Amino acid sequence: MWMIENLYRKGLTSFWGVDTEIKVISLAHWSGNLQTRE
């Protein structure tokens, strides 16, 4: 059981890392779009 829990946590961590990367990239694009509009 602990192995499944460990794998689940690792998957969750890597998923969160990807999610954070996407958020940072989209935020950079969004702020870049705001700057070009001004």
C-alpha cells in the first residue's frame, strides 16, 4: 500500500510541477500581451 501511495505522491508532485510551469508560461504570455497593447 505504501508503494502505491509513494507513486501517487510522486505523480502528484510531477503534475503540480508541470501545472506550475504552464501557469508561469501563460502568465508571461499574458503580461507580454498587456505590454504590447499599451
